[in-house]
Amino acid sequence: MAIIDYRQKKFLVIDDQPMARESLRAIAQTAGAFAVDFAPGYQEAIFKIRNNTPDIILCDYMLGGGRSGQQLLEELRRFNLLPDETIFMMVTGEQSYEQVVAAVELVPDDYIIKPFSPDKLILRLDRVAAKKQFFAAFYREKRKQEYASALAILASIKDSEAGRAYRFESLRQEAEVHLVSGDAEKAETAYRNILERYEFPWARAGVAKSLHRQNRLTEAREEIDKVVAGTPHYFDAADLKANICMAQGEHAEAQKVLDEVAKKTPRNYLRKRLLAEAAELNGDIATAQAAMADVVANDNMPGAVSAEDQLTLARTHVGAGDMISAEKVLLLMRESEVMNLDLARQASFSALLAVASPDKGKPKFSGLRPALLASPLPTISRVDVLRAALTVDDRELADTQARQIMSGDDAKRVFGVVRKLYALQGREPDFREMQRQVALQRIHHDESTE
């Protein structure tokens, strides 16, 4: 094992108990550390990590205020505040944490259960630090998004004598690089190679995620159902199941899954966003409104609440028929902010405002019309444009968006929403005819490619 010089490492001890912080600092100093900083709670920890990234984090599992070290870890990964090189070690008195960490995807580098001796903690740190050194070159290339180079480094080290101890980590990193680089088929193969050796829940979830990216939804659902049934603490697996259910058009099941998990993780605001989406697609606008209002009011990480969140909140108000609240949310967005949005978000903003406040929104919506007819847009923006176009009786624009939606991969996801919008305007027969034409085009396309 490599010899680690802790004199050159910056430590951050996160614990809400002063005596526990002092005890951990004494252990770090025993290992040779000079730079040991403290954070008594969640928010201060994030502030210090954001402004001066430590090399080693020793974090208590229970942080007070309803927060946990696991939630902190998830937030740090969410905002890319935790480099691969940084060691994150959980310190916990919870024996049950062993069951949790065996299942979840976002795991700490290691954990240690109280009580423990200084020698035991240092030994665990030595092991993790040695692993970080082993993968250091790979981490550098991955961070630069030089994925081919990163995979080449993995291939060169994973079968070495030193690499035997990290064989599962090497396979996991290989799978994740394939997934992030957009090669879902190779990611699936890599995750299945892991499952041939050991039934890790995160590897099974990785297979499901890879299948989802390939739009093989039935297979993805079968895989993720196994994970959710077998590992109730693996909440990210529930999120993935909900996304797959939505892609299949099973919005009630997606909302049910997310309702249950959101109650157990009330401060996970990414999950609240997903719940709002599922609820809106399921027609439960009240739940969607409440979830997004919670996000906008309480997701207080700097920069966490985005223009997309404001648009989503306004969208839920429009869906509920509360045009006054929708207009208020939209007009709180600064003009300079709106002008700097990409076309898709400008399309959503102008469309939602045209519905909520026609006098203010129609001119901007009309000005974007040529671009909206000619440009590719994400499905959510197309639905917004469709809603506004139907409202102002612009049939060409509405039908163009509907045909694009029905021809795309998200057709099942938003089918019910599109049908309802046409029905509200008394045009459901037109929608049915359009649906028939799109289906015929797909059949002809499939026949011509056989």
C-alpha cells in the first residue's frame, strides 16, 4: 500500500457535536495532518467545500436540522462540488447504515461505525487514499471529458497486479464513462459484466438506465423493478423507475412511486422536481403546484433554482387555471434573464405568458413564430407552444408541434396531455386523425427500412 503524506492534505470535519469534532481533529493530527477545518452543519459544510475544496472530508451521518451526511453527499455530487480525488468518509453510529450503503448508488468512499480507534480510522483512510492514487490519471482525463483516453487508462491498469483489488471499481468506472459519453450499448455490456460476477443493486440499476437510454423501455422496467423490490433504501432506483414509467405513459404509477419516496426524503429537491413532472402528466396539478412551490422556496443552494424551475412553476399554475399566479411567476423573471435564455426556454416563456396574460405574451409569442415552425425543440417546449397556439387559434403552428411530438420518442410520455389540449379546444377528432397519419407514416418507414 502506498505511503500517504497527510501533512499535505486539507481535512474538513463535519459534525454538529463539538467534542466529536475535536476527537476527529486529534485523529487527523495523529496521522500527521496540519490543516484541519470544521463545519458544524450542512450549510456551512457546503459553503466551505465550495470555496476551498478539501482533500479529505470526515462527515458525521446525523448533522442535525433533519439533514444527514448522505443528503450532503448527494448535494455535493449534484452540483459537481466533490472532485473524484477528494475522500469523503462517513462517520456514523448507525449500524443500519451498512445496509443503506450496500444498496445506494451515491456512496461515500468509505464509512466507519462508532466507536472506533484512531488506528482503525487511519487504516481506512490509507486504503481509500491508495485507491485515489491508483485512479488519479483516469480521474484527470474523465474530468477533461477525454473519454477515450480515460477508458484507455482504465484498460491499461485494471488487469495489473495492483488493479486486482479494484476490479469492481474499474468495471463500474468503465460503465459510467460509456454512459456519460452517450454509448448506452457499451454501458449496458459493462454493467452486465459486473452482474456476472456479483449482484450489485447499482449495477442492475445501471443496466436499467442503459436500456432506458436505448428506449428499450419494457426491458428497462423489468430490470429496475427487481432493484426497487429488493433494495427499499435505494431511492435513486425509484427515481429511475418513475422516469421509465413516464416514458411508458404510466404516469399514475410514476407518481405513486415518487410520492412514497419523497415522503422519506423531503429535502431532496431533485426528486420534488421529478414528482412535479409526474403529477402534472398524471393530471394531479395540485400536487405538481405544491412540489414546485416547495422547490422554488426551499432549494437554497446558490444557483439551484433555475429559469427552468420558474417556467415549470408557471406551467403548473397554467395547468390549474390560475393565470394570475402564472403571470406573476413569469413577470418576476428579469427581461435580461429571459433574453439570455436559449430558444427552447424563450419559446416556453412566451407561450406560457401568451396563455396566462395574452396582452403581454402574444406579441412576443408571435415574434417567435417563424423560429417555432422551423426549429427543433424539446418536447416540454413543444407542449407549451402547442398550448399557446391552440389558445390563439394558430392551427398551423399547433398541428406542426403536435405532429412532431407524436412522431418522437416522448409520444407516450405526453400523449394524454396533448389529447386533452385538443379536446379542450373541441378538436379531438383532428387529433385522432393526426394520430392515425403519424402511425401510418411510422408503419411505412418501418417497412421501407426492412
